[in-house]
Amino acid sequence: MSRALVNRLFEVVDTANWEAMPALFHSDVVYERPGYAPFVGIDRLLQFYRHERVIAGGKHHIDKIVVDGDACACWGTFVGVSRDGAPLQEAFADVYAIEDGKIRKRKSFFFRPAV
């Protein structure tokens, strides 16, 4: 189930189908993303995707999804364009906690120099 859930998440994100997003996330979701305070709750998550995300469009290319019970991880590359028209290509990894068939916690990591 978790593998299908992660694949569906990226399908929803890549097509900007924000109306479908609440079916994937627990109402009290916590999403940690570099550069932002944690997004807590589905309403805050939707606000980010609809209005704050610097990405205008693109596609996630998933290399691997690993599932261990209610925990899941994936990694791959995003290729797209920013809202200001700049090309984007970013390696990423996500970890998830799944509860009742929905994403309860998500944490994203990006591959770039930091420390």
C-alpha cells in the first residue's frame, strides 16, 4: 500500500491536482521541508502547494521506494521549472510515516552542499 501511496503522491503533485491531496494525507500531517517551518495540518500543506511553492511545474523521477511496515522512503530526481522560469533539477529523498493508509509525516531532503 505504501508504495502505491507514494507513487500517487508524486502523480498528484506533478499534475497540480491539489483537490486529490487530502485523500493522501492524514488531517494532522506534519511535513518537514528544508528552508521552511514544518507544515502542520492538511490546510497548511495545501496552502504551501497552492501559493508558496517555488516550483511552477515539472516531474519527479523516482529511482526507488523502500517500505518497512508503516515507514517508507524514496529517492530520485525532480526536473522542472520555477515560478520565475528558471530550470530546476534537484536530487531528493523523502521519508514517510504512514498511519491508517495515509501519510502522517513526511520529511524531504535535497542533495546540495550544506555542511
